[in-house]
Amino acid sequence: MPHCVILYTPNLEAKTDVSALCRKLADEMLEIRDESGKQVFPTGGTRVLAYPATHYAVADGKGDYGFMYLNVRMGAGRSDAVKQSAGDRLMAVVKQHVAPMFEKELVGVTLQIDESPGQVYDGKHSTLHPLFNK
């Protein structure tokens, strides 16, 4: 279930390695533990996907502004402290990754975590979970 979806303005592709950011975020997600030491984001379910926006408008349009939106979806049941820590850790990864770009470019970044407590349907089919749940 834990998915991180990144939407970004395509003008960022020449300014930062989005694939490397995806890997860094996935690696960080896999390291996050709850208060009892249990892995918060299961290895077999962790996915980070990035998509450039085909069409976009940022701010007043008078500059080559960039924007990156990260949405992390996680299943219900984690404490507020775990959710806050996960958000802080993932935002730290993003900030470290984009720091060189922020020195030269006008860019905005937003990271949000959503919890899915009452899904109407949550179908899954995967051969990944058994690989990591041995």
C-alpha cells in the first residue's frame, strides 16, 4: 500500500535526477520504523512513482518556475508521531536532494501524507510481498 507519487513540472528534469530521488525516497521509506521497531512501509508494497505534468501553470507564469508535489499514501493504524516522523524524514530526503537546484532556481515543493482509513475497495495482487515476507 505505501505509495509515494511525485508530480512535477517537466522543466525540473534537466535540473535534478528524478529517478535518483525516487530511489532515495524508497530507501528512506524502508528504514522508517514505528515505536515498537516494526517497519512502517512494507518492503514488497513500497513504490515511488514520478510523473512530469504535461500541462501546468505555476505562479504568475512570468518565470520558468518549477514545482514538485509528493503524495504519500499509507494504510491506517500508525500513530500521529509515526506519521509526523515519516513526513519529516521524507521531506529531509527531498530537501537534501533538491538543495543544489534551490540555490539557482525558483522551485516549490510540497509533501503530503494521506492515510486511507476507510477504503471502499482495496484489491491487491502481487508476487512481491511473499518475496520479502519470508
